[in-house]
Amino acid sequence: MVQSHHASPPHPSWFSPPASLQARFNPTMPPATPPCSPLPRHGSAHVAPSVLPQLPPPRPATIMVHPQAPPPGPAVVRPAVPHSRQARSARPRPRGDVRRAAVAAGARARGLPGPPPPSPNPLMILGRMRGAGIARADTGTTRKHIFFSFFLDEETTAGSSVWPQAAFFPPVLGTDLWDLFPSCCETPAVMQGPRPVVLSGPSGAGKSTLLKKLFKDYENVFGFSVSHTTRQPRPGEVNGKDYHFVTREEMQKEIDAGEFIEHAEFSGNMYGTSKGAVQAVQAQNQICVLDVDIQGVKNIKKTELRPIYISVQPPSIEILEKRLRDRKTETEESLQKRLTAARVDLELSKEPGLFDLVIINDDLEKAYSELKEVLLEEIKKTEESRKS
Ligand SMILES: Nc1ncnc2c1ncn2[C@@H]1O[C@H](COP(=O)(O)OP(=O)(O)OP(=O)(O)O)[C@@H](O)[C@H]1O
Ligand SMILES: Nc1nc2c(ncn2[C@@H]2O[C@H](COP(=O)(O)O)[C@@H](O)[C@H]2O)c(=O)[nH]1
């Protein structure tokens, strides 16, 4: 249930806007063009105070576009609801309990502090054009006056002031309302469900080998976050399962579109974790496992993912080299690059607190039980939640 934090008056059409609006605001059918010409995204300097209307007391207004309340539950992914052609390609949009994903991905990513404070401030409708409104919002946060456009019910006129009762807004002017206006959304936990797991460590240390065992023993409990990479597939690797194999151009485009949680250059190739890859696993209520290099670890630390960080390390560089050679996946050149990266990795991994656990993968069975032990609690929780 979406509840604004302030005491906004109830509104009968909260979850059931008029049919005309429902048709117009069908989230699968966004308008072909943005509803308004570009507006400043924020900054009160763009509107002189004199043009702000004298406001009558606020009233509740339906400015939502989602025809019904999003059901509670973990965020799931559905295809993009783009408002621009560029965004149309692959931008995953959160659905389900959109606020959870939205505030996590939006407000927090933008540096807004923890739970948004209740906002006693109504939206001030500066203008409207057909179904779209342009409002000035006081977010109740440090980001004071924010200007944005949105879809508006028919009764709300320019010059009025309304309580925001927004549940789900389409991206307008390249941004989403929940990014800007968290105060009208429920304060979510970042991402509900089991804690993700980041497995890192030098190439050849045995991450995939350990993961294979884990996925076999706990089928359905774990889900692999399928990364993107620009490297060539190895024999037996399946596109979409082991990696999304893409070109540099494709990957860069998606990075520029903000689709990635993290990305890095490793041994001459690009690697990255897309938001969609993690959301797809979390939507299944599985423990999301990410296999990333040390740069990925550092970048994920800056996000709200809060995984368990595990480093898998070889007993020595010599043994690592032997394992990589025996694996027969590398040319001499790429092998040398990986060994160089491994030395850096092992050095950086010494940073106190960077990993929750370091596993020295000498004996595979021993390494595997250490891995299982640290994950036991999450495994149990996930299995329990399956039963209930
Ligand atoms: N404990 C072990 N003892 C001996 N060989 C091992 C051990 N663990 C893994 N190996 C072997 O080492 C090689 C590298 O392992 P693996 O491919 O799992 O490494 P990785 O960390 O996933 O590498 P990358 O990051 O390049 O994907 C494989 O051929 C694997 O069979
Ligand atoms: N930062 C990221 N690193 C990743 C990702 N996916 C894999 N990796 C790391 O790359 C190297 C090489 O992998 P390989 O499959 O070519 O042997 C290895 O250390 C992986 O952990 C990612 O999405 N982001």
C-alpha cells in the first residue's frame, strides 16, 4: 500500500483513476512524445518567485499513472516504458513494489539521506498541458525545489496545489519522479529478500568451480547474476547463461544509459553487472550471486546492494598459473595479463574489511565447506521463506 508520510486526505480515486485516465496512463502505452518541452530538472533559479501562484489549500490529486496499486513483493523487472527512443532498447523498469526499487535505485543513488523525512508540502502545479502537469515540489529533503512534469488528473488546474499521492510515475524529462520525490513514497528497505553474495578473487582461483557445486547442491536457492562482457565466448559457454556476450559499442551504450550497477575493464575486455541481471534474480527471491573482479567489489561497495563479500584466492601465484594453463582458455598474452591482475588483486584484497571472508582454495572440498558455512544463514532463510 502506498502511503504518503504526511497526513494527506484520503482520495477515493487513489487506486482507481477514471477510465479515461486509465486508458491514457496505461503504463505499457506511454505517450509517443514527452508531454512537455524540456524543463529544468531542478533548481528554483529557473522560475522567478513572482510567477508562482498564490495557492489555495491543497487537495488530494491523482497524479499517478499506474492504473492500480503495485502489489507488495520483491521488485521484478519488466520491459522498458521508455519516453525516448534511446531508452527504448533495454532499460529495465522496476515493477511489483516499485517504491522499493525506485527509492533504492533513485533517491539513494542520488545521495539523498537514508529514510526520506515526511514531507508536509504539497506540490504546486505551475502549469498543465493536456494530461501533463508541471509542478514545483518541495521534497522535504535537501533537494529543495524540484521541477518536473507528470501526468495529471483532469480536475487539477494550474495554480492549484495538491498533495502528492503518486505511486508510480513514468519517466518524464529523462527522470523519474520517485528519484526526485521520495517523501511521497513508502520508505523501503533497499531490496527485500535474501542478501546477495559477491564472489571475487583472481581469475583461475576457482570461483566458478565453487559456484558450480553450490548451484548444484542448492538448486533454486541461488541465482547467478549474468554479467555482460566483450570477451569472446569460450567453448561451451552459453550466451545469456554464462555471460551476455556483447560488443564494446553495445555495452558502452547501455552503460551510458545507466543500466549498469558496476563495470570494469579486465584483461583487455569490458565486464559489468547490469541492474537487470541482479533484479532478475531477486525477483525470483533467490540469493543473487555476483562473480566480479576486485574493481567490481570496490564499485559495488558504493551501491546499496549490501552483499556478503567473499574473496576466493589461490594458495600461491605459481599454483594459480598452473591452474590457468591447465584450463586451456587463455593465450599466452591473456594469461600474462591475468597473472598481473592477480597480483594486484591479491595485494588489494588485503585491505581490512574489504571482504567478509577470504577462502584459500587449496583443497576444493575444504574451500567449499567454508563457502557453505558463511552462506548457511542466508540459505536457511531463503529455504524457510520458500516453505511459507
Ligand atoms: N582446489 C582446486 N584444486 C585444483 N584445481 C582447481 C581447484 N579449484 C579450481 N581448480 C581448477 O582451476 C581452474 C580455474 O578454476 P575456475 O575456472 O573455477 O576459476 P575462476 O576463479 O572462476 O576463474 P575466472 O575468474 O577466470 O572465471 C579450473 O580448471 C578448475 O578446475
Ligand atoms: N567487475 C566485474 N568483473 C567481472 C564481471 N564478470 C566477471 N568478472 C570478472 O572478470 C574476470 C575474468 O572473467 P572470465 O570469465 O573472463 O575468466 C574474473 O575475475 C571475473 O570475476 C562483472 O560483471 N564485473
